[in-house]
Amino acid sequence: MSTEIELDEKVAFDKQTVYSKNLVIYNDEVNTFDHVIDSLVKVCKHETVQAEQCTWIIHYNGKCAVKEGDMDDLLPMRRALNERGIDAKIH
């Protein structure tokens, strides 16, 4: 019986790993901090502090995973960020 439980846990973990994607924003020399912060609040529903932290990470590290989820949830956010001139990709 313990083998079945272990197998079920492994299957659940594998599904989560396969379907979980990250929405990543890349740094550029065009967009202002305020524009990126405002976009994260409006598009990704971040709190202001979270959006500010992500923006600083983008600035210093060149990129930041700003949202995790499945493709159906992340794709409209990526499109909206791209329409705002922000370089965002799903990985």
C-alpha cells in the first residue's frame, strides 16, 4: 500500500512540474521603472511593493520571473506586456 501512495505523490509532482511555466520579463534600455511597475500591477495583479521588487531584479539581473502558472493564464499576460513594449517570454 505504501508503494501506491508514493507513486501517486510522484505523479502529482510530475504533473505540476510539466504544466508550471514562468512569465519572465527581460531588461531593456527603453522602459522606465514606473512603466514596468505600473504594467506589473495592472497586467499581473502584483501589489505595488512586489512590482517594485521585480523591477529592481530585472534591472540588476537582466530578467525576472514575475508570474508562475499554466500557459492559458500566462499567455494573455505576456501579450499584454508585449503590447506595452515590455520584453516578456514564457519559459
